[in-house]
Amino acid sequence: MNGFYAALLFCFLLPAVAAAQGGNGTDPMPSMQHDPPSQHQHSQETPRPAEKKKPDDMQDMPGMNHQQMPGMQMDENGLMTMHPGNFLQEIVHHGTSGTSAEPNSTPVPMLMTMKGPWMLMFHANVFLTDLQQTGPRGGDKFFSTNWLMGMAQRELGPGVFTARVMLSLEPATVTRRRYPLLFQQGETAFGVPIADGQHPHDFIMELAALYDVKLGKKTLLSFYFAPMGDPAMGPTAYPHRASAAENPVGTLGHHQQDSTHIADDVVTVGFTHGIVRVEASGFHGREPDEFRWDIDHGKLDSWSARLTLQPGKNWSGQYSYARIKSPEEVFPGEDQARMTASVMYNRPLKEGNWANTLLWGRTRSLQDSSVFNSYLLESAVRFRVRNYAWTRMENAERSSELLLGEKPLPPNFKESPIGRVQAFTFGYDHDFDVIPHLASAIGLQFTAYGVADSLKPIYGSHPSGVAFFVRLRPFSGEER
């Protein structure tokens, strides 16, 4: 990493550490809606209702007085809570990856504090997982998937400046550059294509600066620059979606849906009016290489555009299109056209939350017009405060590359569709009070696969997988 990016990363990490420490001990720690109760609270205690009257417009932009922060409110205990009242407030909070959006009512567990003119935030998700799979291609492994994000925000000139860094230790906690995931394909490890495995994320998942300027009562102009970041393509990526927050592994449709969430040299401009947002991005199209500790670089050779609609506080939909230059290292001469469409629905519950995502992704080779589609339905419900149950259902087209396994591709190999596979996942976990401000859960999920006829001789008719895991996530509920 060169000196400039090292210095930029260091500056971004300072506010992240301060937010994680909760400031100087005198600033109140803001509490997000539906935080788990402390170990001293009765298990049946109902969280403070999130439904309050919201302003109809942006009001003041986020000055660093929390009373002026759009969507920020003081509760009876002197704690701050974040409840975006409209789409513009949701955008300025920047609680998701890149510039993507989830429904305004979606809870975002995080630590928050004020330091002078700065609002500092920190949130993360960490899984320690033992995964076991059946069948001739199944694998077993103990590993950790994880990400940590620090963010600092303040008024600057006529708008709001946000600095954000997202890190993952997966290059160290996912050994041999992959963890088992039946029927998954995409990217390389040790110079050969990965088959039946998911690659780890880069150490630096995002390093970004954002700036939002209010142009009118319901109008916002936004800018995003990221040496490593997430262009305007697809919905919120799976590691950061509320509907996938309890699932420790990746999606089979990742490379048709949201694999651009870690891209090089991203520049995005967005325009929002009311419930409509239009964005355009330029970025480097090649996916990260298998050396995960550095920041890759490349010229802006790809572009994307996204239309997002937020028709109500519980709904969000997007359609996006991209032209991607040479995304796969094993097929350097192949460019792609990618389309995605998704709908998200989120509903706060009396003692929890219900998050849902319906997603379609499609890639088309611009060289031979081969098409790969994938479909996903995710649903996750939090109930009785500490309990989570979820499902993920997928239908994804696979390519002939999967038949070879993890071997070098033969000369003049041509990738082509060979059939669809289905994955049906169901899981449950439960939060325990172990460490203050750290929601600790023990969970289990099971996945059954539907196998295309062309793949049954290799995989068997009924492969399956089971994952046992511990999940750790910071939350800002005040201990009593």
C-alpha cells in the first residue's frame, strides 16, 4: 500500500476506534432501535417503540448537534436513537455499503457517539463457523467470515462530509483462500479457478469519502469516491443486508448479483428527489485478485447506473445495469453486461424486526452472448428480542467451469451454461449477554441442494450442508 492510502486509512481508523470506545465516557452512547436488553433486564421487556412522528423533509442537514441531526432523537434516558424519517435522511446516514439503500425502517446495530463537530459510528459482524458438507464434492472447515466498519461524519461547507473504512480479517481467518460452499464458483486461488468454495474478502473492503449537498426541500446531490469501494450496481451486498445478517456464508448468485461491492477506483454521482434516486458510477471492472491484503488499482474502464425507489418507509426497490471490463482473471478477454433488480421489504415488530429481499441477477458475455441468471429470496425475522430465524432460497445457473473442479483450464476452454442448482437454507440463533455492547449469539443453519441432472454424477443427488457458528455484533444498548 503506498503512503497516501496508508495515511488515509490511518485517518479513517481513528474515528472508528473512538466510536468503538464510546467517546470520552461522558458523551451519551446513542441507542439504535430494538437493541437487545442487558443481562439485568427482564427477558420479556419490550424495546422502546420506534414509531415516532418524523419530519416531512430534510429539516437541517446533519450539523454535529444531535438535536439537528435528521432522524436523530433523544429518548427519556438521554440516549440518541436513529430513525430516518424519509429517503433523503436514509441516504445521508450512509449505514449500508457503498451508496446502496435499504428500507428506511431497517435497523442498523452500531455504536455511535459525538466528538465535537464529528458524529462517529462503528458497526461490525463477525462469525466463527464450523461448516460440514456431504457428497463427493463436499468439504469441512472451521473459519471466520467478518467485517468491521468505522465512519465519521460532519458538516463541511454547504453539505455533509462522510469518511468511511470497512475492513475484513478474512485473508487471515479463511485459510487457503477459500471456504467450502457447494456449487459456488468465481475468482481464483493459487492460480486456478475456485470450485465449490467462496473466496475471502479483501482486508480493505471499502475506503471511501462521501459528500451530500441539499439542493432543495426534497432534493439531494451526492458524490462518492473510493480507491476501494462499491459502485452503483445491485442492491446492498449480501454481507451488509439485514435479510442476510445472520447467515455466515455467501450466496450462490454472488457473481451475478453483487460481486462489484469490492471494486477499484470508484466514482459515483447520485441525484435524489423525493422517493427517487438516480446514480451513475465509473470504476475498474476487474474483480480483486487473490492477494487480499493490498489495494488493487486500475483505470476507469467500466460503468454502471442504478435507479432506486423508496415508496414508503418499509419498501425499497432498485434496477441497475453495468458494462464491466474483464471482470474474471481466468477469462481476461471477456467483458460482461450485468443487470439486477430487487425489492426489499422491512417491518419493525413489537419485539424485533422482519427483513426480506427478492433479487434477480443476470450476466451476459459480450463475446459469445452466453447468459447466466440467478434468483434469490431471503427472509430474516428477529422475535422476542433475542431470537433470530431466517431462510435463503436460491436458484442459480452454473457454468461448465464447475465440471473441471479446481484445475487449470484447458487451452481454448469456453465457458457455457450447464444447468441450474437450488439451495434451500434455514437457520436459527439466539443472543446471550456475555460482553457489554456485544451481542453474542450461538446458531445453526442447514442447507439442502437441488442438483441439475448434468451435475448429479459429480455431486450426488442430495448433497447438504450444516453450519454451527458463534456470531458477534456490537450494539449500543446502555447496560443497567
